[in-house]
Amino acid sequence: MLRMQKSKYAFVLLIVLLAGLALMPERGHPVMAAPNAASLPATPQPGAGPVSVFIWFDTEDYILPQSDDALRRVAEFLTRNGIRGTFKMVAEKSRVLERRGRKDVLASLVPHEIGYHTDTHSQHPTLAEFEEPLDWKDGIEEFTRRERAGFDDLHRIHGQIPTCYGQPGGSWAPQILAALRQWGVNVYIDEAPDIGLDGKPFWYAGMLNIFNTTYGFKLRPNDDFSNLADVKALFQKVYTETASQTGGGIISVHFHPCEFVHREFWDGVNFAHGSDPPPSDWKLPRVKTPEESEKAFGFFEGFVLHMKSFPVQFVTASQGMKLYPDLARNRTFSKTEIAEIARLVRSDVSFQVHGDYALSPSEVLSLLNKYAAAFIGNKSSGAVSLDATPYGPSRAAVQLTRQFEVPWYNFSRTILDVSDALAKSGQVPYPVWVGSTPVPPECYLAALARVSTILVESGKAPATVAVGPAKLTTTQYVAKDSPDLWDWPIYHPGFQGTHILELARLQTWTLKPAILRSATHSATQ
Ligand SMILES: [Zn+2]
């Protein structure tokens, strides 16, 4: 019955899609090629998936007073157009607005959503500078010690608990995500190359990341804001591409309110290359002429109105959680699902996608270990639930180069030991002890998956278990270390976040794609 309904639906969907494709611009010949593409009216595409647009602002310049007015102008423009933006505020910027008596600017932000963009942004040590020497746990605590007061200031000043976070410049580190999660912040929205999953939203360290998106840096003004026509045309192409994906997708667009009035960033003229002068020595950045400024605002307003002419919905960071709910969390997995999850584990350990949910490697480990531990305790009901995403290990384990075999007695003790470690630390353990041999957790997971398959299929424990080499392949989604990755001009000379990237790779135990609700909704209706 269900099968018949599904195939009937698939046929109707095919017809709708074919009709839609016939009306769409041919792929590879986007409308952007037309000379007046920017002025083309947007028409809803039959069969097109919904497209959601995030407009967010890094609101950070607390030195140049004109940037206050720029902030008010963009906020009020969006309000007049019925669009809610996400304003990631530097806490010092909000405090400065208070000190300057700019109640009007603060009032202009009320209809919008507030995110956090650090306490002072570029004063030293910046986030990556202080995180680099620290390990996983110290890094989490240090971020909270230095940054929590700024977060609380935003709550006090704006009357909203910030819903999201994004880092200053290139100042990224994975410990920050774990700290934010403790504070109840679930969404990381930014553009940077440190980690990315094919240009689409993903889960990492338990946070939803709208991060490193395919077009994030391309839907932007150039230096003199003269490329509006090009950006409008590119948006048309990106819209068509996004709408043609199953279930649609998202487009992330960002600005800095200060960029409409300045010629150079406020922090570059004061804090570049490790410089950390007292406030009395802070210099104002050079400003645009009134004409240049109008041109910049014209870009912003023209681009927003262009996006609005498409059948898109504008969303804020917190709405990202509704678009991309994590349906694995708090889900109960049947014995059949556990068997399938175990079957998909390879010696190349990665995340898994199952219809409406995805599992990170650490979630796969947690589920299979729970199933096997319940078997050992004779408490197996055949179903296990996922209540959290365990973090990756704090440091890299020894490598395993050769396969070895242990009796079930030893492996069953390891299963219980890993259960205890996951429950007490919330992290994938390193190393995992199998008898007297320390092994990397990925090698243990590959062996555990084979054991789980035997337990599900035969209901009996194997006499012996083989443990062999395996590799965590999700590490490939972290950027390669290079001087270019750490070229934010604010860093002190010679700064290199090598240790940050090591920790980032270990935390790819938590990496998995974010599944768009509308995609699974339309696929299962
Ligand atoms: Zn910034």
C-alpha cells in the first residue's frame, strides 16, 4: 500500500519536475549571461524547492562613530521591507552605543535577531591567539572566562539572548564551539575556510554550522561597490541552482555596517600585526565621501530588493534550527536500524546519511557501543537511543599498523570501558584499550561494527574479535595548514594555528551533513 502510494507520488513528482525543468534556464547557461539580467523579473519556478536567505551582519566597529548611523540605516531599511536580519554584535560595540546615548540605533535593532561576535573582536590576544597553546578542555574554559561577560552584556543591552555566533576575521578554534554549546548557542554562522562540508550546512561539535557556503564570499560587493549588476546576476544563478535541489536550500549573505562608511576596517588601523595600543591612541579609519557612501548603501539596498523580488523566504540564524533539525538526536533506533548503521561502517570511518537524519562518527560509536553493552548486560531490548553527540578525543592516539585478535572476554571488557568513558567524559576515548593494546578509537569502531553485526544477526557473541588499522576520513574536511589560512592582518607576526587544526581534525568525530527538513519532507510525503 505504502509502496504503491510512493511510486504514484514519484510519477507525479517526475511530471512536475520535468515541467519545471522545461521552464528553467538551462544549466550551464545561467541567466547571468544576459546583459540586463539584473533587471529581469523573478518568476517562481514550478517544482522549485523553497529557498531561504540568511542576511547577517558582523557589527563590530566601536571606534568610528559614523558606523553607528550606518547600522541604523541598514536595520531600518530591512525593517521597512519586512525582513529580519541577524546582527552579530561585538559586545563593545553595543556598550559604546549605550555610552554614546544612541538609543535610536539600539531601537532600530529591536525587530531583528542578535548574535554574538565576541567581546572586543580584535584586541589582543584574539581568540585563535589564546586558543592555540591550549588543549581541548582548557580552551573551552578560557573562552568562557574571557568571553562570557560580553555575551551577557548583549543580553542586558538588547534584551535578547544571542542566538548565534561567528568569529572575528580568521580567528577560529574548535574549543569555542563546545563553549558556546554550553551557553545554549546552537548556530554558528560565518564564512571562513577552516572547515567545510561541500559548501552546505553541517553539524560540528554539536552546533549547526551555516559556514563556508559555496557562494558566501561571492555574493559580496567589490572594493568600490561597483559590481551590483554582477552580484544580482549571480544571485539569479544561485537561486536557480538552489531551487532545483531536492527540497530547495539556503543562501547566506553577509555585510558589515561599517563597510558602507569607511575606506578601511577600524581594526586594521589599530590592531594589525599584534599591535595593541591604549584607547587614547586609537585612530579613526579613513571614511568614504558622501557620494561613495551612497553608492555603497545603494549596493546593499539594491541587492536586498533584488533578492526580495524572488520567491525566497528571509530567515534568521535561529530559524536555521527549524530548517535543519537534527533528527538523530533523542531518536530511538530499532535493531534493524542498528544493523544497517553497523553494516555501513568501513575501515575508512566517516559520517552516515540515512533518509531524514545523519550520524557523525562519534554518534555511530555511541549507538553501536550502547547496543553491544546492553547485549553484554543482558539488557538488550533491541533498541537504543542517541541522547548526545560525544565530542572527539582531546589528542591523537597511537597508530595501529597491524591487525590483532583478542578473545571475546577482552573485547567485551573494552565495550564496557568505552561505555563508561563516553558517559563520564562525553568524549570519544583515546586510546581505546583492547586487552593490553592501546588502539585509536577509529580502529575500535570498525571492529565494534563487525561485532555489532554478529550480535544482531546471530544473537551470540563471537569467540574472538579482530582489531585492525582504520582511518577517520572526516578529517579531510578541515583546511590544510598553510600560512594563507592564518593571514588575518590582525594576528601577531608569525602566528600559525597548527595546534588548532590538530584539535579541529580530532573533532571531526562530530561532523555530519545537516539535512534540510523540506528535503526529507518532500521526499517522504
Ligand atoms: Zn568581524
